[in-house]
Amino acid sequence: MESVYLLIPVSVILVFGIAVAFWWSVRSGQFDDLEGPGFRVLMDEDPLKRNQAKAGGEVVDTNKPDNV
């Protein structure tokens, strides 16, 4: 029975802390864009320009002087 006197206040404090953390995350915009980070992983870092891509899918290095 004595453990209940300790566990109930600890659980109330824990629930209050979780509620404050959830409230802060909602107010700071953490849940505004749920799908964006998942799509950002799939995006290329440097999109190719039109003059850099050949028809066969090969990439042309425009830094070379002869573009071989």
C-alpha cells in the first residue's frame, strides 16, 4: 500500500510532463508536415540541368573542357 503513495504522484507528474512535451511540439509546428521528410529522403540532392543529361540517361560532366 505504501508503494501506491509513491507511484500515483510519480505517474501524475509523468503524464503532466508528457502532456507539456506534446503541447510544446504541436505549438512549435512539429506536426505541420508529416509527409515532407519521407519524400525528402527520396529526392536527389543536385537535380540535373537540361544540358547535363544525355538521351541515354548518362550524365555529361560540363566541367571537362572537351565534354567527352
